[in-house]
Amino acid sequence: MMTQQLKLDFSHQTSLSRENFFVAPSNKIALSHVDDFLQNKNLYLVITGPAGSGKTHLVDIWSNQFNGEIIQADEIEQQNIIELVTKPVAVEDIPKIADNIDAQLMLFNLFNLCAASQQKLLLTGRNHVNFWGLSLEDLKSRIEATPVAALGLPDDELLTAVLAKLFVDRQIIPKPTVIPYLVAHMERSFNAAQKIVEELDNASLAQNRKLTVPLVSQLLHKMNNYCS
């Protein structure tokens, strides 16, 4: 009978430096927009893209450059926005406040304060801004008029690089055939890549098995993530 190995909860480090941002056709234009935003006088930029597509990575690159403050949209009501605008600000996942008019009003006020103090404001969210579901018309029109850096789904080259990085972050060395197999058979999204690598890490430790194609295939079918 197979016994399960006790999984020790070792922390893994995710590197979000500029050097670890892999440039590919699906993100090259978005990265150029962020680079322009770093250098030009524009105060506002929106980054859009699917879950796990690299929005937070781009925000970290920008924040490291400017020593900016990063907050989540659904935490904005707990912030002192007067203090926030003493430095550049990034507000992540704006669609989370689609049903919160008070939070939207706070964000609109943050727009105005950034304009008055000439501080940069960076916003992120999934999908196009027209689908964020905001109900405060002044805020909605302000965001819709803001330049957008759009991230797309990964091509083979980028998905390979992302999977390799996720394994390195967890100090995992898979068999050479594992990543090509994943790229050929998994759902083509960054969010799926994150979940799959996490589950593979858990499964290999729990079952005391090396990370091989048979284990990957088994897990993909179990997660209903297998694409023929």
C-alpha cells in the first residue's frame, strides 16, 4: 500500500523583477506602454489582461522604479488617500469594486488628487475597461479615457518561460519532457499554469514521486485541465 509523504510547508519565492519578465508577442506592446509610462509625463495608465497574465509583475516593475504604493481596489476605503498621493499609486483589480459606489467615489477622488499633485496612478483589471461594471459615471468615463496596456494569453514560448519560472520559484527541477508536455496539453492561460505547478508540487511530495509526464498527465485529467 502506498503511503503519503508528509508535505512540509517550505515557502517559495516568486521573483517579480524586470529581469524575470519574459517578453513575447502577447506582452511586448503592454511592456512598451509601461516603459513609456515610466518615462513620460502621462499621469494615468490601465493594465488589463487575463488572470495571472503578468499584471502584478508589471505593477511591481513600475513600483520599484518609482517607490510607488500598491493597494487592492477593495481596500481603498481603508486608505487615507491624502497620504497615498505623497507617492505614485497603483490600485489593483478595479472590477472588485463594481458593486461598491463608495469605493468608486474614493477612487475618483484619488484620480483628482493625483492630478492636483502630479502623481502617477496605475490601475489594473481583467478584461477591457468597458466590462469592469463600474456604476459611477464620472469614474467610468475617466478610466475609459485612460491609455491601456493590454496583456494577452501566452504563446508557446512565453508559456514555456512562465512554467519554467514557476518551477524555479518552487525549487523544482522537472524531467526535461514535462514542460513541453504541459505546453502541448494544458489550458493556455497563466492562471492555469500557476494552479498546475502548485498541484504538481503538492502531488509529487505527497506521493513521493518525481515530476514526470505520467504524473503530469494524471493531474491534468484530475483537474479537468487536459486539452488534446
